[in-house]
Amino acid sequence: MEVVKCKAFLAAADTGSMTAAAERLGYTQSGVTRMIRSLEEEIGFPLLIRTQKGVILTANGTSMIPVFRDIIHAYENAEQRSAEIRGVVRGTLIVGSFYSISAIWMPPILKRFGKLYPHVKVHLQEDGSREMSQWLNEKSVDCCFCTEPVSGTVCDWIPLWQDEMVAWLPKSHPLAKAASFPIGQLEKEPFIQTLQGHDTDQDRLLSAEHLHPDICFTTKDGFSTYNMVAAGLGVSFNQRLITTKWNGEVAEVPFDPPYYISMGIAVPSRKEASPAARKFIACSKEVIQQLQQ
């Protein structure tokens, strides 16, 4: 069973499209179609249903996804280990990351890692905690930069940073210059929520404190939320880290009581991590430690 066929199938399954799979892998659409048909002939049953809108997994195709991921992982691990023995670290890494971490941590990490290991390609997948847990359980990523995953996520956790959650208030808000913002006050303000229902740090804090704020707006992006707060449309909250390089008419006020989150790297299995993944994690830890100084 050829690895390239497995990659073609997984790309089509992930994107729901032969065209998108071809673009991701750098092949023609007809080439991807031929590889998947050949794979289906080899295993003896259909993996995908072709429709006018794209492709849909069959029940058997869904059950085979973990098998094909394991085949690709084993192949890439073997390639990376043989390269390591020859004194060269090479390979391809898929790294999950929060949008905020991608903006703040990833540029210096990728810059340093690229200088140390120029033969390793890194592909970023950005989303929220819910998606991170899914990727980790599927072993479709080498690691994720996120807050500590919820129970039920199969992974090894490497804590790197304790970050404080702070209220975002318009500069004109009566509590904008206060020493703290009562968490319960969130229920008394028009509230702007980011990525609602995606197991975000906002979702977790509201659930932990049993709060039900009056949600007047929802967004998919923290920067949009930040600017809506600056415009006086409501209040919100997030990690201190996220606004490190943002400038706006927003006051960041610590909660009363204080609320902290653990941020770090989640790995499907540190024991099974590829040589390139281990190097990337080590490099990331060094860069983040320097950012804390």
C-alpha cells in the first residue's frame, strides 16, 4: 500500500474535494482521482462517494482513516529517523495552534527553527480548543499550541506559560481604571463573545463560574472582538498574551477573583513523536522561555 495514495485519500477526506486535495498535495485532480481509485481497488471497497459538490466518506472510509494515518506516520517517522542517523533532520510537521499563539509565539519560533533545521517544513492549522482535541485524538497533528486540553483528549501535556485572563472594557467604562473587575459583573454588561461554543477559554471561564452574560455580538476572531470593545459596543475578556502587539482604546482589567490558564504544547504521544517533532518542541520551549524573560 503506497503512502502517497493514503495521503491523497486523507486530503480528499479532510477537504471534501478532489480539487482541494490536489491543490494541497501539488498534484493534478485527475492524478489524485486515479490514486484514490487504485487504493479502493487494492483494499476491495469504496472509500468515498463522489457527488457534484465533492466527495463524502463511506462508512468503511471513515473506519479506515486511523489506519491510513498510522501508515503515513510510520513512514514519515522512518524517513526522519534515517535522515537523523545521516546527520540531517528533515520532514514535514503539522502544528495546531490558537490564532493568538500563531500571531505572538509562532513568528520567533519558526524563524529560529528554520535556521536550525532548514529541511523541515512546518504547516500550521489554526482553530480553537475543540478542534485541537479532535486533531490530537486523530493523531492528525504532530503537536498543538493551546491551553490544557480537556479530559478525554489523548495526549501528553507540556505546560509552558501561566497566562492571566483579563476583562476588556472600553476606555470610557466606569471600571476602566479600576484595580479589578468582578467576574460576576459580566452578567450585567452587553457581552461580545469570540468563537462561541468552541471550548475556548471564554467558554471555560463562563462555565466554571456559572455565568450567563447578555451576548449582544459574536465573532470568530479575537481582534474583531477587541475592536468592537474599543468602539463601545460591549465588554469581553481574553488572555493577556493575545493583545501583546495590539493598540486600541481598550482597558485590560484583572478579574476579581483572579483567573489564570495554563498554556503549552499538547503532543499525541511524546514517546512516539518523530525526530523533527521533538526538535520543534525543544526549540519552541527555548524560544518561549526567552520571551518570558
